Amino acid sequence: MEDDGGDAFHSIHRGAMAFAEGCYAGIRNPNSHEDGLPELPEHEALEQLAAFSVLARRVDNAEVTKPS
């Protein structure tokens, strides 16, 4: 969405950043940094995949702009 200086713009961006940080801190990092973790049940693995899918869609739909 265009930066109109409104609350919605800032809320969407703040939420996307928090969601990305949460996905990496809560899903990716433990699985990447810890050896010997038990394999996830299929439904949990699919839930985690879905979370990253939502994040990927947000990133794909984002448009990089230069600050004015």
C-alpha cells in the first residue's frame, strides 16, 4: 500500500516485520541451530510451512521504494 502517512500503513509494516521476526525466531532458528530435535508431526510441519508461505507472499507483493 502507498505510504499515506496513516496508521494503517504503519500498522501493516510493523505487523509484517514482527511476523517475519517471529517466524525466524520461533520456527526457523530452533530447527536450524539445535541438533537432535524430534521430527515434527505432519500437521505441525504444515502449519509452519503455511506461516512461511504467508510471509513469502507478503514479501513477493512488497514494493521497494526509496525514502523521499
